[in-house]
Amino acid sequence: MSVRLTRRVVLAGVAAAAALPARAASPVTLRLSWWGGSDVHRAYLASIRKFEAKYPHITVKAEYTGWAGHLERLTTQIAGETAPDVMQINWNWLVLFSRAGDGFYDLGRLSNEIALGEFDADSLGMGTIKGRLNAIPTSMAARLFYFNATTYEKARLPLPSTWDALFAAGPIFRDRLGPDYYPLDLNLQDVVAVARSWHIQQTGTALVDEAGSRLNADASHMVAAAQLYQRLVDGHVVPGARERASYGNVAPQEMRPWITGRYAGVHQWVSAIGKSADTLEPGQRIALGAFPLLPQAKDAGLLYRPAMMLAVNRGTRHAKEAALLLNFLLNDPEAVRIFEVKRGAPVSKSALGTLESEGTLKGLAWDGLRQIQALPNRVRESGFFEHPRVRDGFIDTYERLGYGRLGVEEAGLRMFQDVNAILKRVIR
């Protein structure tokens, strides 16, 4: 066969091969779980549709809930080895599921699929245990004070900017609006968070001493924490435990007094404030308030940490596809435009750049992030502060105090003893 003929045969073969359709990737189904409010649910579902359009061979099954019960559900799934391929997790859950660093897939092994360079060392460090990258933050967050500006205008009061102004607002709300109006609503978990900030503003130290497996406080500090709650209730600043319970065991944003504006404030995560704003009746406006500081405070006592994180199941059969989904949700411009700041301002540098260039870095979450950046915020808390047993140790005592089963002094001493005993058991 001549060289010219051989060349024609080869070229014909190449052309024929090019005319054949490319071999389709094998179909893959992934499960993705998260918690959130309706705004977050809508954003995730829209992002899934965009992801499936970009990767037609991958189908994503959504599993989503509100906050209540999500940890219990995920705990059961992880224990039964039925956890989703990609899951939204809370930062403090790392101490529950991955004390040795091997509870989730090591994302460092998936650097071809995940643009890890978009995240700074601090944010990656928050998800790294024993040298393994377990999870990546979607955003950083802290709890801030948000108020119903419409109700405050009705009470003829400015939003409180100091602790004294907040305490003074209680009697004014009662006298001007009625006994069922309060300037702030706190469930007992919120009370624990506020008491922690108060403690740090007083002492300048974190509340949990992880190295010592104990509270970084003495009994008098816990008595002061009990006194703070009693003062808020007695001063008509927050509704008491019995009154809150009369509305049922529902999320704060779903309580009728919040929806109608009678409970006129929340202590909420900056990344989750959207779900509180969404439930207000039409015509009401929520606004970011100042974070109150004691006169001598050198630190605001913010619980500053990842708002939420994304992790991959260590037992997934589709690690690369799961990594593609995780990367899409954190870095891809299409997903970034959908989420905007519904999970807080993104940690990803490219995601932040996308929102900045399009002028969408705005709203309550963005205003909150700027407030966080402006506050004195150096004290870092141990993840064990949010351990469920530690949290319940605080809440159980506050509940007894709220129902009159313990006095203030007794509650403070009980809190000191019980929480120290719990920390000794869970920190090993």
C-alpha cells in the first residue's frame, strides 16, 4: 500500500472516530443533605438543578430539614453508615464525629476536583483535624442582635445600643405597648449564648478550658450568669420560660409573637437571619442592632466560627463526583449567584469576588459581617462549648430557674457543678 493511500485510510479512520458520539460517563446518583430556612432550601434546590445541567451524568437527591432534629438524624445515619455523600455540618460536630480526623473523607485527597486555593489557611484550618481536611466552611458567622424596627418605632424607642438601653426597654414596652410585648426574645439556648458573651466581656477569657476539661470560670461567674437571665425576665426584657412554652415547641421564627412583632428582637446567627426575616408579617422591618458591650469589655464575646461547613461521607462510593458537587456549591459562579449571602458572606475568594463585582454583597447578613469585623473579637471558644451534652447541661439548669424550681444562687452553683462534670466526661 502506498504512503499516500495509507495516509488516506488513517485520515478516514480518524474522521469516522470523530463522528461517533463520545462515550458517556456512567450515571451516578449522589445524596446531599442540609438544614436551613425556606430561603436556604430554595437556593440549594436551584443550585442542584444548575449542577445537574453542568454534569448530566450526575443526579442529586436532596435531603433537607429545619434545624430542629437535624443533628439527631445525621447521627443516626452516620452510626448506621447511611449518611449522604455530601452533607452540610456544623463546625462543632467535628468533635462528635471526627475526634481522630477520620470521621469524614479527607478532602485534601480531592484537590483535583476542589479548588482549595480559594480558601485561606485559617478557614481550612477550622476544618482540619490531625492533618486531614474534614470539611470546608461556606462562611464565617457569629450571633448578633436583630430587632423589629417597626415595633420599636411603635414603642417610640431607638434600637438599643447598650446593655443599659436594652434593660431599660423592657418596662417601656410593657407600659406603652402592653404586657405581651417584649424588646427581645431568647430561648434557653440563646440565653446560654448571651451569658457566654457577658462572661467574656467581664473576664476576657473563653468559657471552656479544653485543656483542663472544665469551665474557665468559678462558681461566682455561673451565679452571675443565672442572675443575668433572671434580670432579663424580671425586667420584662425577654418572655419567661412558662410564657414561651405556652406557644409550643416551635422554632423562634415560627412563634406567633415573633411573626406579629410582639417579640421584637432575636439573637441570631448572621448566616441564618434570613429565616427570621422571612416569617414576619407584611409591613414589618427587621434591622441589625448594635452589639452591647460592658464599659470595661476588651472583647465582645462573639462566638465566631464557621456558620456551616460542607463535608463528604468517608464511605462514599463516588468521592470524585461528591467533590465536584461540593466545589460547585462553594465556588461555581452559578451557585454563588443563587446563594448570594443566604449562608452568610462566602469564604471562597472567587465567590466573594463574584458577589462584589455584581453588587450583591448587601443585606442583613453582609451588614452583620461588617459589624463582626468592627468589633473586638479575639477570644476563641472551644468547640466543646457547643457539644450537645454541654449545651443541655446549661439549658437544664436555666429551665429549672425559669420555672422557679431553683433560686438564682442555687442555679448558678448547680450550673457550675453539672457543666464541669459533663466537660470532664466528654473531653478525653
